[in-house]
Amino acid sequence: MKLLTQRLIAASLVPVMLASCAQLPVEGTALTNDQRAEAQKTCVAQYTAVGAVGGAILGMLLSGSKDRTQGAFVGAAAGGALAYSIAWGKCLKYYSDVNSFPVADARQTAATIGYDARQGNLVRIERFSVTPDHVAPGGTLNLAGSYYVMSPDGQRDVKVVETRTVHFYDPQEKAWKELGSEESSVVVAQGTRRSDGRTGMPREVAEGRYRVTFKVAALGREDQASQEIVIRKA
């Protein structure tokens, strides 16, 4: 019986290994629509194919010794829609198309917000929204945010890191669980910036409550804002 079980597990691992062998684009590569769709398919397959093996193995493969809570969460989702939600989080960068651009320089921003050099370094999100707040699985979310980065040395370019993270609300544990995130970094002039874009998702994601968090970090400071959405079939 033990030998049979081992053979079944080995057979189940075949699609996992095949999916793992597929090459994903090098980070930062500009993708066409077809290339993006293929990258999404490949990335999601690397996480959802493991569901055929069973929850215990899925948890073992996707969690480390210091991340047993996440491993158990992943394992419980094996073979189900929640596995696609986790894959969405892990593959978020292939589903997201975001454009970050300046809207006001340091001088204009200082006049607008009443900035004084004695305030030191400032990183502040002015607004962040996700629309629609109710969407069907496989739909598209529109992200819109604005923030400013200021320091006493207003002429110095700074490195800014924007991060978008997706959480799922686990009704059994009554807790939010992080699914994954994507981040982008740019060296930019100080002032006010917009960060707008959109992100899709697999059609198989689980229905339920999700939260999208936008975080901006620069000059040793950070700020973040979140919005909850509901994914549910129409």
C-alpha cells in the first residue's frame, strides 16, 4: 500500500514538474498582450497544479519552516477555487498594468500642502480607490492612487517603491490572509505623483471578501491605504 501511495504521489507530481519547468519572463520585460496572457497561464499553473497532489503536499511545497500558517492555509485550498486566489496573489505582477507619473513638482506640492522643511521627510498617500468594489471572478479592477514625497532637500531625486498587496478574508479563522503582492521601484523627482492602472484575475478565483492595499515607501518613510472589494458571481 505504501508503494502504491508513493507511485500515486509521483504520478500527481508530473504536472507540477512540467508547470515548474515552463519559463517565466525576466522581471521588467515589456510584454505584449499575448505574452502577458501566456505568463499568467504559466505562473498560475505553477501554483494550482500542485492541488492535484493533495493539501498536505501543497502546503509543504509552498511553505517554509517559518511559514507554517501560510502553508496550512495553502494546503486547505488544494484543488479548490481558493488555490486560484492564492495563485492570483503570487502572480499579481503578470495581471497588473500600472502607470506611475508626476503631476506636480516639489515647489507646487509644497505650496499646496503647506510643507515646511522642519517637517522633515514626508511620504503621504492622498487617495486610493479600487473600482468596482463588487466584481465577478475573472473581472478587472481599476486602481487609482495619488501620493507625495517631500524632503528638506526638495531638488534631490529619490527612490520610491510602490507595492500593491492582495488579502483574502478567511471566514473560518476570521482573519485576513495575504495572498501575494507586486512592487515597482522608480527614481523620481520629489513632488506629487499619480499611480493608476488595472489588474485582472483568473476566472476560477474563490468568491469572497478581498482587500487591496497600496503602499508607498521612500526616504525611510512609508504610508499605505486599503480598500475592500467583494468577488462574487453575478
